[in-house]
Amino acid sequence: MYTVTGELCHDNANAVVTAGLSAIAAGQSEFDLSALTKIDSSAVAVMIAWQRQAIERGLPLSFQGLPASLLSILALYGLSEQFQLYPSERH
């Protein structure tokens, strides 16, 4: 499982997407987002890029531990069904 930590915002989205794409290229298909401390809507674009890469490689990508704020953004954009999501246990 690949764990994403810290912030996932506009300022670091390119670095985070690149690291995730490397993880997918190495065969990772489960992403743990429970350690994210701050997100903005850039997180959605990052997740879409990761999903595209996984589809190209034939990997079933899943996201674990999604923070409530990210779930809200995905719902706002109508993308909740686009991803295999497992919300965080935290409230």
C-alpha cells in the first residue's frame, strides 16, 4: 500500500502526482490517504491522473482512508462513483 502524507494542495500537486505515478509503475494499486493533513481541489486532479495510469497498466486502483473533506469535494464534483473509495475511520 502506498501512503500519501502531509499536504496535497496546488503547491505540491505535481510532486505528489509524480510520486504516485512512480508507485503505480512499481505495481502499487492501493493508496492510503489517511495521513493527509490538508487538501484542496487539486487532490481530485491528482487522483484522476493516478487512476488513468492504473487503468493503462490494468491495475484496479483503490483509495483507503479518505478524509471527510476529500469525500465532500468528490461528492461536490459528482465523482464519488468514479473511484473505489474507502473512507477514513476518523470523524
